[in-house]
Amino acid sequence: MASTDTNTLRIDQLMTESGVQFGTSGARGLVVAMTDRVCYAYTLAFLQHLKASQQLGRQAKIAIAGDYRSSTPRILTAVAAAISDFGLTPEFCGYIPSPAVASYGMAEGVPSMMVTGSHIPDDRNGIKFNTATGEILKGDEAGIKTQSVSLPSLRFDDKGMLSVAKPFALPPYSALAYQQYIERYVRFFPAKFLAGKNIGLYQHSSVGREVFADILLALGASVTKLGYSDKFISVDTEAIRPEDVQLARQWAQSNRFDAIISADGDADRPLVSDEHGEWLRGDIAGILCARYLKADVVATPVSSNTAVEKCGFFRQISRTRIGSPFVVAAMQTALPDARGPVVGYEANGGFLTASDVVVGGRRLPALPTRDSILVPLAVLALAQEKNQSVAQLAATLPPRYTASNRVEHFPTALSAAKLKALNSGDVARDKTAIEGIFAKDFGAVSNINTIDGVRITFANGEIVHLRPSGNAPEFRCYNEADTAARANAMNERCMAIIAEWKHAH
């Protein structure tokens, strides 16, 4: 460490004291709670866990990157200071997508870190952790939580920020990760296969807005950049904002786009529209991507559209809890007996590959963490292969439609209480409780799945899935039906019920 004048703290205690908790693949919290001291401590705990579990990699460096949130540069500096004080070299890969820095770390054989809050508002941020083989899993998370770290007192002022008395700055920018990310897709997809295609790129504040353009252009597309924003915009690919729905339709009407492409804040979750500006649901785009990749095994959370079973494209489908670590774990379990590519996707559109994929003699190295640009590229490549538009391609899937949304600022304790009332362990009692809330709108209950939240299948085949977010105080609902209109109507009704719960609290 840099100084013998230190104070020691336990990460499990820091989590409680700061309110900065683990969500999917890392720590997240309010920016005011993510002081430099807290971020430095989390970084040390991650590095100590890697050292203890012999996962530090083959080089004495850690790759780091960040998104465009206003707090990200400050947090990146605290992260880099901790890496340097630990005796390793922070390699600053710039402001690039989460999958880009993870892919670079895997190629280099080193761990990586991404400062991002993904899709959540700008008043929150987070740190994603990746080992040299991919994103951390639940076992790694447990290992990080048990660490005790020693913080050099001279590093921080009395507000927990890096001290001006001992200044530290981010190292110079390295463009290697950015360049490798472009090459990853240019090498895999057919040369210039997008020639003649007109693609709209909804940039907003996504950290993928520049590299996506470079990839599309390198593959021959004509690219129209849309909706650039200097201010961070919270784009959630699972609960698409009404204004983004309207924007895409307007852009499609004004231009002859073959598709519109976008992503969330850290560009690990994609948005892809058809030629009419209608956004494809992430779990529909995921099926099409997996089909192009000729997947043998698909791992996907229980919340994903059941068209994946009904389409018959894949030999094996594994349903998991919601969250990429669970998808990664299921993919790893499937690898030994797989007869072809093992992939995974989530309802938010994030796509993961556990094994290398070969299509047309071209190889795509495994990337077992959420990726975004792979999905629209694969959808466009499959549409071209089938001589169809994106809308025509999507229409070939079994007619199952999903809708999802969230009620924000929903107390976590209230979420737990509401779900417990519907998941007591007594099936008859739970069925009665559920029908007491939903029977008027959806009818009788035929099945209750509690692998993650409460997923209710009604006798008519319609689905209501209730689940609190793992990343923020939000209550989410996923719905599925035989028509888009019905799925949307179900979701609106469920949102009203959940809002009633919140206001009655």
C-alpha cells in the first residue's frame, strides 16, 4: 500500500453504511454515496479477491473504462488510484461500451472494470467488475463482500474525496480496446454486408454512439446519426420510454431506414427497430440473433418470451433467474454436453456467448457478458440471408408478445412484502391470493413459478410476472399474451395495480 497510515474497514459493513450495494455484476448506488473513498475501497476488495482466488491475470494491469455520466470521470480516477496503490497498472481504455472493455480484458488476459450505472438515472452510478474470463459471478461477489481493506488516510479528505494534498490523475487514454471492439465484428460478419443499407443510429448519451457508427460504416452501411445528447439520458431497453417509441416512428417515416439501432448508457443492452421504427423486444431480437449464430443451447431468464420454446430452432433451452450472472452460470453448465454454440440472452436484449461461434468460416470469440452491437448486426445479417426485411423476419416467429414496465421509487421492503403475500409456500393459498388481485382482469391461475419473483400463468395462457429490480428501488412487471395490444393492455393494468400498492403504503 502507499502509506502505513491506514484505516481498515470491512466491505460488508461499508455496504450497509454507504448504501452502495451489489446489483448485477457490480456495485451501484447514489452518486452522493459513491464517494472516492467508497469506490477506492470496492476496487481494493475486488483486487484482493482476485489475488486470493488466483485470478489477477497474466499481466500486472487492470483495464478500466466508463460511460458518459457526469460522475464517471471522478469515480474512474478513484478506481485508478486504488489499482495503482495496489501495485498494478490501470490502463484507461476511455469511454467505451462495457462489453468492449470486457472483451479487451479477456483478449489481454487481464481483469477489467467499467464505471457505469447502465440505464438508471444520472444521480446514480456503479462499478462493474470482470475477471480475465468474463463478468464476475455470484461466488466472486461473495468473495468481494468478505474482504477487509486498508485505506491510506492521506488519500482522502474529510468528505471522502481524493485529497488535493496527494493528487492523482487518470493515465493517458489507450485506444486499443476501442479498435479491438471494431475488429471483433468486422472480422466476423461478411465483408461490407450492410452495403446499400440505410441505418439510423440513435446516439443519445450511450457510450456506444461513436464505436457503433464506426462498426456500421466499416461493414458498408450508410449511417444517419440521430438524437445526440450532451446530457445523460436514462434509456432502459426493457421499459422503453414513450418518447423513444415516438421518436423511432417519426425517424422511420422521415427516412427510408432498414433499421434504427441504439443501446442503453453503457451499451451492453441493444435497441433495434424494424423498417417502420417499431422497436423489437429484446427477447425477440435475442431469438433471431441466436438463430443467426446457429446456437445449440440457449440460456435465458424465466421472464423471456416463450416464443423461444415454441419456435423449435434450438435443441436445448435453459431458464434461469433474472440477471446475467445466472445466465452465465447456466451457459457454463451446458458447455460440456453442447453440440454447437452455447449462447444466452435477456429480456433487456443483452446477448452473451459462452463458446466461440463460427458462421461461414468466420469466428466470433466467446464473450460471456452482455453485448449489444452483436444483436442488431445478427438480425440484419439473418434478414439478408432470408431475403426479408426486419419486420418480415420478426413476423416469422410464433405470435407471442411481451410488454414490460416499472414503477420507480418503489420501496424495497414493500416489494418484498407484496411478493411474500403471493409466495407463502402454500400453493392453494397463493393461488387464492393472486386470483383475488388479478382474476377480474385475467381469469383463473394455472401455474405459479417462483424461480425469480412471482410469474403467474393464467388458464388462457397469458402471463403476469412480478419482480423487484435488483439494481434500483423499482418494481417491474412483465406480461405476455397472443397479441401486442393485449400484452400492452395487461401491462398497463398491472402498472396501475402496482402504483396503487405504492400509494397505499
